[in-house]
Amino acid sequence: MDATDLDVSYIADSYHEVLETTQGFVVGNEPLIELIFTGVLSGGAVLIEGVPGTAKTTVSKITAKLLSYSFKRIQGAVDVQPADIIGVRIYVASENQFILQKGPIFSNFVLVDEINRLTPKTQSALLESMSEHQATIDGNTYPLPKPFFVVATQNPYEFEGTFSLVEAQRDRFMYSIPLDHLTVNEELEIIRRDNGGELTWDDFERTLPSLLSPEDVGKMIALSRQVHADEAVLRYIADLVAATRSHGDIRLGASSRASLALLRGAKVRAAMDNRPYVIPDDVRNLALPVFRHRLLMERDAIIGQISVDTVIQEILDSVEVS
């Protein structure tokens, strides 16, 4: 089938409906809504780094409801144990057998709030489930639901009582995005909505439709994989990833997971834009979400206050499409 014969309007229409419905309650945050939708269709997790009160939980709950996903939220804390997340097998004397009590990880959409407040042991159990889509409990392996999607958040401005994700763990997230406070005009819109009684979550949730089913999402994932990416785009992705490994300000460049995230995400973004083929801009627009959390800067660059975003932009400016 020729690339121009592929009809991706279903994906584009579905995304715009999700965006419009979400922004009926949430002010701004279009980049976050767009990235979560991209992550769902790309089959990867999203890491959100930002200050509290930026609608991370609300956007996640709305998206899960619109996709007809089961939703669970895990609040990060130092006393949360792996069993609190993946579950535990409990002996029931009346039945003379062990019964599996599943943890919140057994949901279609899992929000892990303040993941850096979990201990390394608990983080490892969570990330293993994310990577392998299964949970091991008392030596027994249990598959996680399909579809399965994770959003994790952390506050980059708090360090007391936190455990930073190591580079290998951060690499398990397909995309990341920083969130900051809203603009003055967006803040004013929130105040106006609240003043008009439009920010009552229970009332809004009752009106939320189930726009899509998990089966619909599965069809969109399969459809997005068919979006055409020619050899020049594939080479461009490889050149960008290679450039992160040779840049003088970067100590640890992007892994092959970054290459796959760029390709799969670019295909989804093309479909969201109602195009059956990838263009270089689809790749460029995902460079920051893909690379930002994966790159480890050199000590001199950190001392010189050279930001990761600045280096990524340098790479984008220097690498050309061949």
C-alpha cells in the first residue's frame, strides 16, 4: 500500500476530540495533553517534571476516562513497599490456598505521583513492571493488563527525602516534559472559571464521555505503526542520536531506546497531524521530550550552567537531513 493511501484521519480526529474535551476543564497544558496522547500510541511511559498544582493528575484522569482505561494513582513516599505497588499473595485459610491481591500496577493507566519519593527498591519493582509489562510476586509472574500506560511525576525543586532516578531508570521513560506555572492570562482564566462555578471536578467527571475503547486505541497504535518513514528520516534519527554521543558537553549520550522513541513518536505525531508520512519536523519536535531526561552532562558544562536544552538545540542546528 502506498503511503498516501493510508487514512490516519481517525487518529487526528480522536486526538483533537481528546484535546478539546480535556481543555473544557483544564486551562492550557496543550503540550502535556499532546505528549500523553503520543505516549499512549507510542507504547511508552511519560515522565513529568514540574512544580505542584500544574494539573498533572487531572489531565491523566481525564485522558484515562476518555480512553475507557482503568485508572490508579500511586502516591510516592518512603514507606511505600514494592508489594504496595505490584501486590501480594495472601493465604486464605477458608480456601486453603494463596490468593493474589493485585496492586495498583494492574491497571490500564497508572499515575505515579512523586516517583522520586519512592525508595530505590520500590522504584526498581515499578520500573521492571513498566519495562516487561509483567509483575513477579513470590516467584510467580503475572502479565499486566493490555493496554498498559504509565505517567510518573517528580518535583525537581525538592531534594529532602527523595531518591533520584538513575540514568538507566530514566531511560525507561520514552518521553519527558517539564511543567511550570501558568501564564498570567491562563491563571486569570482559572479564576474566572472557578468564579463561575465551572471547576467542580465531580460535576465535570459526570459529563465525561468514553470517547474511545481500549480496542479503538489498539487499532490506532497499529495504524500509526504503518505511517511511512523514508530512509532519509531514519538516517536523520540515527545521526541525531549519534550526535548526542559525541558532543563535548555530554558525558552520556542517548541509548537506542531514544532512536525507537523518536521513530515511533514521529509516526504518531504525523498521524495526529493527519499525515500518512513522517517529515523531519516530526522528529525535531520530539527531540527535547526524547533526549532531555536521557543525557548526562559533563561536569564542566554543569559548572558553566550550560543547560541540556541548549545542547539539544545545538545538535538540532548542526545535524542536517541527508
